Amino acid sequence: MTHTTKTTEKMIGDSLSKLKGEAEVTELRILKTTGGTVSGYFDDNEHLANVAAGYDEKVPAIYFTLNPVKPDLLSRAANRIVHRAKHTTSDADIECRRWFPIDFDPVRPAGISSTDEEHKAAHTMAKQVQTFLKDRGLCEPIYADSGNGAHLLYPINLSNDDESTQLVKQALEALDFLFSNESVNVDRSVFNVARIWKLYGTKACKGDHTEERPHRLSRILTCPEELKEVSVEQLKALAELCPTIQTKGKSSSKKNNTEEGFNLEEFIEEHELDVAFSAPWKDGATKYVLSTCPWNESHTNGSACIIRFANGGIAAKCFHNSCSEENWHTLRKKFEPNWNPSSYKEESKKESQADILIGVSEEAEFFQSDLGEAFAAVTINGHKEVLKVKSKKFKMWLTKQYYDATKKAPTTDAMNQAIGVMEMKAAFEGDEHRLQLRVAEKDGAFYYDLANEDWSVVKVEPNKCHVLNKPPILFTRNKNTKAQALPDFAGDLKRLLNHVRIKNEDDQILYLTYVVTCLIPSIPHAVLVFSGEKGASKSTSMRLTRQVIDPAVQDLLTMPNSMPDLALSLANNYMPSFDNLDGLSAEKSDLLCIASTGGGFSKRTLFTDDDETLLDLRRCIGLTGINVVVTRADLIDRSIIIELDRIPEDERKGERDVWEAFEKDRARIVGGALQALANAMAIYPNVKLDKLPRMADFTRWGYAIAEVLGYGGERFLQAYRKNRNQSNEEAILSHPVAATVVALMKENQSWSGSVASLLGELERIAEQERINIKVKTFPKAPHILSRRLKEVKSNLEDVGITFDIRHAGDSKKVSIRKSGSNVIPIRPQSGTLRLTGTDSIEVKDIELLEDYDEFEGW
């Protein structure tokens, strides 16, 4: 054990001895570890210190429950820790309140440490608050350094009940109102009784340690020899300093003081009111804290203020007892003796439920997506969530806000009226944000949504990845979205090959690069196709792949029958994976092409005549089937087709064993994929390729990714070219016109004639080669043949056949040429073949013909 670890343990033990009673049960909680949330319950402080010291400087922060936990919870993990803890301490698990905590947090971007200047500002405010509370009769508290800001801890003795929670909450809101400014906030969210607190003696390690933003030790700075409890009366007196928003009866209410068009800033400037600072306050209000009280010039400690509420209402107050009768009306009268408040229009009607709902929604940030849908960003349990305004969860949130304000339930009509106003706010007053599923791009960085309860995301930049707890508004979610494991960025993506059985090395390279490219937003994505006989683990392999890229509640989907339903499945899943397919219609194949490269799908909005719902489609699609289910040339061009071998019986594993092994590796696989993308981002700008296929972005990124994975970019190009050639062969063999043209050009260097004569020649060749011309895709007229030829032009060019079609008098003339000798041989198609001396049989695989010696021409 190093000296540093011993010192850390001692500091932790010393701090716990000041904050905890003997044999008091405490939860130790460590977030964002490679093992998820780590939690354990301790009545042995020495053992807790020993465990915590082992994590110090390896995680962003280490926490403990400030108030005593009920002894029964020791049974969850007695003096030990568990990884990926399913249960942590809730408010109901706390015995009582022992501490009134005040947290001074410097204003800065999320996920990084404070500068020395920001750190100093927090401590300056903490000392100001300590002096303020001392003047109000509170004794000296424990004064601590959180590593990024400052803490004051006052001992109290309150029950764990709603009344105590409201009292502590209002006391913190009072301090927030009185002292929070543009540089430092008094955190008013630490009122809940089960609040976890920085474990003193450990380092605060938010973001990277830099000279400007260093990691610092959290520690107790001063602790009085005798800690005197703050009384309920003292807390109530403090809570009463917080301005309240009244709705009726008093002159200070927002309703009675609403003055439309009144310019408060001009009033302050005109009458030379000395504003110490102004800052946003809760529910959209703005506060102006005055250096000198306008009613009593001897009050110079920032006790006077003016508040402008979001609806235009104004309040004014001084917190000294001698000014208790002063308000906005008396302030206006002081400077404008002839001012008559009754000259302003006053509302006499009772505020409607819809109005109340609109009022309590003020803390939500309304905006619209790039598709014109209304969204709201709301704070839930200390983190921000993005919800559709029409979604069930947003209505539940709004109902809770209404209930908290009124202790009643809103009617359906009131809710619908309020939702309509909020949609208006989103459309005409809010910003526009482009929302994505799972991956997004902003200002040159990529973001990956972990979809966990904290709404944290991974920010991917060249050569580095890190988790953000307060990301910008980028993502939306739906019912099928599932949380991803917390990534281990020191992991290895190649571990995935221990779970997905791909034997061919070329296919392994393509598969791993495909997984990483799926984490890149705003580029066309290849379609992953797993084919193989029964028992080849196609479905499980696709499920495992999706768990790495886009975990979902239902990870494998059934192909819908209707096009609108298919579009909806594509829109609601970042990696829609359709399992066990026999084939695809032309319409579905075309829609999958659109979703692969990016496009939209429009449908009529339900219960409207002409409103349109737009679905933005750019997805990483997965398909499985015994046969290669993609047969149309344009979809095959976008596909990576990997054939899986049947798993021998002696190598098979039970489903449970497969998933347990994968879950052990998942964090390292996901972290390895994200880190591979970060490393590829650094070299991608320098990747210059002479020739690019149809999936150009995929190819360039694949080259960069293969480089950082150690395979080499040229090796990737070789593997991708081979896979494309095999796919192109499938495209030609599955297209009756392409297959017949290839058969025609086997013995000819060139052919020319009218399109009508070419159709007749192709029909003759098809009969000779036993190619089925009764299928829908074989043309019945010359103008249809022209269209079918254009569908496979690029595929024919890849095997050395080119053509052009020109007008020649009354008809169109087609010229076909063959360059080189790489024209592929024609194998029989799936379908009906006629064997000499036998009835016709259905053939799905060429291997079925091996027993038929009578088959002519093979």
C-alpha cells in the first residue's frame, strides 16, 4: 500500500468521524465506473475508507449518503461493494435529517473542473453566506472544499418527512435567490434527504486534468469543536426570505402587479437604483439584487431586490424586518407619487386550469425539431430530458407540476388546451434543434446517446472520448430505446469476434469496420446481411451486433406488411434489424435503399385531412435469412453480405451462456468501438482514395477505421472489393434481364439493334439458358426493357459489359459492348428448372443439382 493511499484513507476516516455517528450505516456510491454504478453499505468507516481509496483518481468523483441510512439496508451489501447496483438509497431509506447542506457551484461547462478563479469565487460566496447566516443567529458550520467549489454543512435534527423536505428546499431557494449570480450558484437541488455528497479526502476528477482546470482534493477545511444544531425556527426564518409567487389576494402577487409594456430596466436606470447584479431566477423570472436598499440606505448588504416574473409581474422586497411592509407598490410611489396602481387592468376572473398548466410549464424549454415537431427539454431528478410535447411522459410531467402547485388533477380539456399553447411556443418562440436517435454530430464532434436514466452521452473527438452528464440537446428516444453499458474506452472491439462467429478474415474486417461506421452520424450506412443455413446463429449474431450499436427492448423485428408500417419501424429504430426473411418486394427494397443512404417518408397525419407527417430515415439496417434476401441490384450495391457457417453440435452453447459471456465483454467492446472511431477521426481528413464506389463515405471511413484497428486500409479495400464483386454477381444472377444480357455476351464481343429486337433476342437466350421470363421483373414490352437495363447498368459495367441507348428515327437503338474477359458465368436461378426425364422441381441452391447427372447444359 502506497503512502498516498494511506493518506487518502486517513483523510476519509477523519472526515467521516466528524460527519457520522458511531455504527451509523452509510452508503458508498461511485458512478460511471467500468462496472457501472458501484454501491455498498457500511457501518465500519475504516473499511469504507479502504474501499473508497481504491477508486480515488480513477473515477470522476466518489460519494456517500450525508444522512443516516436505515440499518436494514446493510443487508444489501454489508461492508462491501457491488457492481452495476440495481438498488441504491432512496428518500424512504433515510432515518432522519442530520445536516443542512449548502453547495456553492461555479458556473462552467458541464463535465470539467473549475479554474482557480472559479474555485476562488465559490469560496468567496461561501464565506459571504456564512457571515450572513451568522448575523441571523446560526453558529459556525463545517466549511469544506468540494474540489471544484465550496460546501457549508450545518447540523440539524429533523424527521424524514414532507414538511422537513419543504423547509430545507425553501431555505436553499432563499439562499439561491439572495446570493446566486452569473459566476456561482447556490445549488437548490440538494434538498432531498437521500442526497449523495462528495466524500472528503478523495479527488474531484471531472474531465481531464489540465493546468487551467486541475483536479483538486475535496476536504474539510474547518470544523468547530462544538457543532450547534440549527433550530426549526431559524430554518423557517431563512425560508421566509424566499419571495413567493402569489396568485390572489396580496399586493405582491404576479397577477395584481402585471404591467404590460412597462420597462423595468429603464425605471431602475432613471431612478439610479444601485444594482449589485442581475441574474435569471426560477420559472423564467429575473432578479435584480440592489447594493443599497431604496427604503433604508443603511441596509447595504444586498438585502433588497426587484423581481420581474415571466408573465410581466413585478415584485420588490427588502429582507430586513424594518422593511417588512415595503413592496413594489411602495417603491413606485416613492419615486412616482402620482402613480395609481388601479389604472392598470386587473384580472378579476379566477385563473383557469389551462392557465395554471401553462404557468407551471415555464421551466420547460420548448423548441421544435427539424421536422417541425414540438419538443420540451425538462429537468427531472437533476438531469435534462427531451420529450415530445404530445408524448405521454411529458403530459405526466406536466400533471405532476400542476399537482405540486394545486394538489389537484387537471381535466383532459385543460390539458389539451395547454398542450396546444405549448406547441405554439415551440413553433414560434423556440429554437430549432435537429434531434437524432442514438448518434448525432455537432460542431465537428460526434455524440453517442447511452440512453440511460441520467441522459448522459459520449462525446467523440479526434483521439479522445468522454462521457457528458449535461449534453446539448441532440437526442430523442422512443419506447424501443434501451440503455447502453457504460463504455470502457480502454477496451478492444475485436473481442466482439469471440461472440459473433465469422470465420473468413475478409468478412471479419468488413464486419468490424461496419460496426464502427454505424457510430458515425450523417453518412450513408451499409446494409448488413447475414445469410446461412439453419443453425448458423444468424439471429443471435444480429442481436449481438445490435446490442453493441443500438440496444433495444425488441432487438429483432418482423418485416411489416405495409409500407407505412415499415417506414415507422425504420424511423423508430437506429439499427432496425429484420429477422428470418424469405425475400423483399421491390417497394420494400426501394425503401430500405432510401433508409440506407438517407431520405424521407411522408404520410398523412392521423385524424387530419391534409396535415403531413415526415419521417427522417437514415439508418443502419440489418437483415437475416437462409438465402441472400437482397436481390435487387440497387439494394445489393449498398449491402455487406456475410455468410455464416452452421455451428457444429460440439461447439454450441446455451442461450444464457452466450449472453452472460457477451455482457462481461460488452463495456469493453462498446468502448473499443467508440475509441476506434475517435482514433479514425484523427486520420480521416488525410484519407484520399483514387476511386470510390457507390458507398463513398463508408469506404473512406472504412479505410481509416481499418488502419486504426491494425488491419490496414488497403486490406479493407481488398475485402470490400471482393464482397462487392460477390454481391454484384448476386445482383446480376437475381435480375433476369442482367442475367440474360450476360448470357448473350458470353459468345459476342458486341451486339447492336433496336430495343424491340433486343427483347426478342433476350427471350430466345432466356429459353436457351432456362432463365425464367415469367417473373414480374422480366419486361413484356421494349420501353420496359430500357428501364430494366438502366436498373443494372452499373452492375453490368462491373463485369465488363457496357451499353448505350439512343433514338434512331422511329425506334430506339441499343449498342452493347464487352470489354475484357471477366464476364461472369451464369448459374441457374432460384425457381423452377426442367430436368431431362424428370418433372420440374424447385431449386433453392445449386448444390441440390449435384445428384442429377441428366441435367443438360451444366
